Amino acid sequence: MLDCIIIGAGVVGCAVARELARYSSSVLVLERFNDVSCGASKANSGIVHAGFDAHPGTRKAFYNVRGAKMYPLLAKELDFPYRRNGAFVLNFSEEGNEKLKELYDQGVKNGVEGNVILSGDEVRKMEPYVSDKVVSALYVPASGIVSPYEATIAFAENAFDNGVKFEFNQTVKDVVKSADGTFTVRTDKGEFCAKTVVNCAGVHSDEINNYVSKTKEKIVARKGEYVLLDKAYGYLAGATLFQLPTAMGKGVLVSPTTHGNIIVGPTADDIDDKDYVDTTYAGLSKAFSQAALSVPSLPRRGIITQFSGNRAHNVTGDFVLGEREDCKGFFNALGVESPGLTSAPAIGQDLAKLVADRLGLKERKDFNGTRKGIKHFATMSDEERVEAIKQNPLYGKVVCRCEVVTEAEIIDAVTRSLGARDMDGIKRRTRAGMGRCQSGFCTPKVMEIVAKYTGVDMTQVTKKGAGSELLTGRKE
């Protein structure tokens, strides 16, 4: 009998897992995909929101501001990319100045510090590629950017190294509470029993809740499509550029990523199929044309890829967090859409504390809250590169030319805690395949390394799990 089962290995689930690892407990994370960060946690804007956008008094506002303040230290402790780059909310009309002031006041109420309203000319002095049509903007220096999938992986690895177990390819089909107060979680592979359950299932969190609670929830999948530009165009924006919401919607953002690309998006379309993440020409065109209002010189020739993710939109508009009154021992992290990435560390703290209090868990003295990420050759100084190659000659063998990823890094990605088992897992951990050629050059060599260090045949290497094999067989 486990102390706790966490359903979902996205950023919230992994943050909860890491915080629960601080206690003497047996914890299992169940994930339907074959790796962590395979849902919305890998397909989002990567923005650490300062907290001006959420309505005061909501859970979104509370956890947003608190979570944002946690990221600088977490990035150091867990060694993942984070940068406080600031943000602008761009206003394109005189009529919008009143709404801009409302956002400013909202930020003050939420406890966001340092915001200021600037004229269009002042904005362009800081961001020279911003449109001449921008009249004014709210400047938010506390806003930041993070690599969302690397942060999720870091939470997961640290949790794993502190004793949390992970089971992948486990799709939850039912949750049943027994007369003795314990839970049986049934998946397509088997059954798992625990004293408590934490529901972090993203777009499927309503289904998990509705298995056990009389208080029914409804999650709508809100699909957002993104466009990614080559690093050669990273100069187009230093800060994150939002658009002032209008009657036509919130617009799209233009932002640098922690690795130097420019990200454009997201669109926002409610869909029936929660797992539908195909990209479309219409989505690309919509995202790009709206983003061009902010930065007219965005080049279509700079696009290197598209992707999309489905946000877990709660029809009530706020996060649903904590223990269900009618089902003691069952805890929700439901409807955690934007600013969910920002809020995740704070949500993780509170949910773990609630579980610990419910079970009477004691804090461990041997918890190790630090983790070292993969050493990236691309970001090393010349001196560091010389030393790295001296220590491990495989740092001298570049596999991915676009992102300058070496064989040593790919091996590390496979063999470390919760190591990658497919090509997308390698990509999220090392960036091999994320460059201009989008893995056109490095795929064969990466496949060889994955096959060798996971002990499978080349024909069994997949892009993202079973059913996505890259080879159909061997030529005799």
C-alpha cells in the first residue's frame, strides 16, 4: 500500500512529486505517455508570468505571484534554463489606455512590483522592432522565461533521486475508494493502491475527479498553436511582447525562448478531442498575422517548426486545488491552465503539505534538493570545452550540428535518472533535432545511440513511444 499516487507527470505532477519527496513516504507517479512532460507541459509559451493578468482574489492570482518568485532559486537548485527578461503589454489605440491602467492596478493588487506604463516611443527605445502603431504599453520587469520541459524533467529527476517511483504508459481508467478509505487506481496495465491520490491529469483531470467525487467538474481542451523561428532572428525581441486584450481576444505573444529562438502564439480554439494536437495552416497563418501586429518584420522564412498544446480550461475560470470534501484523501490540481507553469512550484508545495498532514508524514533529514542537468557543450566556454573533452572524449564528437549537441550529452540523456527512451525525449533533454534542419542531419546517429544504450534494435527506436517507430524493418 503506497502513501500517495500522483496521476500525471506534467509540470504540476512532477512539482508535487518533488515536494512529497521531502517527507518519509512511498510515492508513485502514473503517466499515460512514456516520458514526463509529454502534454501541455512541453507545448506552451514558456513564460513565467509576473501576475498582473489574473483577477485579484483568485487562486490563479495567488499561486501565480508566489510561484513566479520561486523560479530563480529553483533554476539554480535544479539547474534548468530560466531568465528574467521582462514583458510588455502592447496597446495599439488611445482607447486602450484605460484598460492598460486597469491591468496596472490589478498587478498592484496582486502584489506585482515594478510595473510601469510607458509611451510607444519609450517602448521602441527598449524594443526597436516593435510596431510604430503601438501607442503605449505596460512594462512588467518581473516577467521571465523558462524552458518548460526542462523544468519539468528537473522536478521529476530530483523527485526520482529522492525515492519517488514513476510508471509510464499507464492510462488511468478508473479510481475507486474502498470502505477502509484507501484508493485503487486502475489503469490499462493493472491496479495500484494508495492511501491518497493527487489528480494532476491536465485536460483529463475532470474525468479523474468525476470517478470519485459527487462534485462534478468539466474541463474544455483549449488548443493553442505556436510557430518557432530560427535563432538567427532572436534579435527581434528581448522581452516578451503581449498584446492588450480587446473584444477580439487576447491576441498572441512574441517572445524569446531561453535558448535564443523566437516563439509566436498561441491561438485559442476550444476542441472536443482533448488529445488532438495536429497543427494546421490556418493556425500558423492566424498566429503569424496576429503576431505581426506587434513585430511587423517577423519573417515567414524564419519559421523552422510548428507545434500545439491543449490547455486544461476549467469552465469556472479558476484552478480547483485541494482535498475534495466528499472524498477525503483525494486531492485535485484541476483546470491548471495558464498561468499553470508559473504556479506549479507553489501548487506543488501546498498539495504536498496537505497530503503530508492528512497522512501524518514526517519530513526527511536526508532530502537532497539539488540536481545537476546535462552539461551542454553549446554553452561552454572554450576552456570548459577543452576540459570536458579531456574528461570525456565523446564531448568532442558533435552529433547535432545545428544545436552543437555532442555524443556525450545524448548518452547522458539516456543513462541518467528517468532517462530518455525515444527521439523526442532526447530532444527535450539535449536539443538534438531542435535546430534549423529539424533533425534532418542527426537522426541516424541519435537513433544508434538510443538503441545501444536502451538495449533495443534500431527498428524499435521511436519518435514518441509505441506506434511512432522510425524504421519499418531491415533491408536484407
